[in-house]
Amino acid sequence: MSKQPNKDKAKSATTNRTIALNKRARHEYHLEDRYEAGLALQGWEVKSIRAGRAHIGESYALIRNGELFLFGAQITPLIQASTHVIADDRRTRKLLLHRREIDRLVGRIEREGYTLIPTAMYWSKNKVKLELALAKGKQAHDKRDAAKERDWQREKQRVLRRHNKEG
């Protein structure tokens, strides 16, 4: 008897592991260092995340008393959520990072004026992880420059494609 590869394992490896993206972050901020943090979640939150009901568009992270917290992330509870648990969709959630990393972040945030912005929420080994970026806000002229550069790159690609088709 020959053993066939498990189709479920192959399928789960190729599925999209991203839960939520903060696409606006790249437009609003200069993103520098990135960190991967775990999230301390309640049971109903994990179920809601599995159902795709998480949004990190207006969220940010702060350090209080030497611990890292996520503010403004929305995890909408499911209708089937337990009635004995009061579900707050925008509650403050604790982020899990190594002490050394938190200490390094404290220094950069307090001395150099950086902000911690969540850029992505994803699954990693059946655990919810949050990608945090150390960021500085962009000025209006920086945003215009970025838009011009993006448009130029797009136009350059069009010209190259047109040239390759003709030749």
C-alpha cells in the first residue's frame, strides 16, 4: 500500500495566512523597523478573527508601565458569542514581546519620536501575530512625492510593455 500525501496539510500550507492589513500605514508613515508581536486574546475574539471580522486600520500601539498594548483595533463579536461574556469590540489588548525588544522600543519612541503602527495581522502556527512597524509621520509634501514616484513607475512599466510588444 502506498501512502498518499495528506491533501489537507498541503491545502493549509498554501492558504492565505493574512487576517487584516493596514494599507494606509505605508501612505501615512515612513515605516522603518518591523517587529512580530503575539496578541493576548479571549476565546470569542479568536473565533471572530477566524470568521474574518478583524480590522486594524485605525489602531496603534503604546507602551505603558513597561508593557505593550494595542488600542483601536476592532474585532467584531459573532452573533453566536457567549451571553455571559460582555464582548467589547475595541477593547485594549496586550501585545506580547520580549523584554529586550520592548526596552529597545521605549528608547526609540521616547527619544526619537517614533510611533508604533500595526501593519498586518496574520496566523503563525495557529497563533495570531501582529506585525508592528516603528514609524514616523509623513508630511503632506512627502505624500505627494510618493504618489508622483508611484505614478512614474506605473507609466514607465506601460512604456516598457508597449515597447516590448512592438519589438
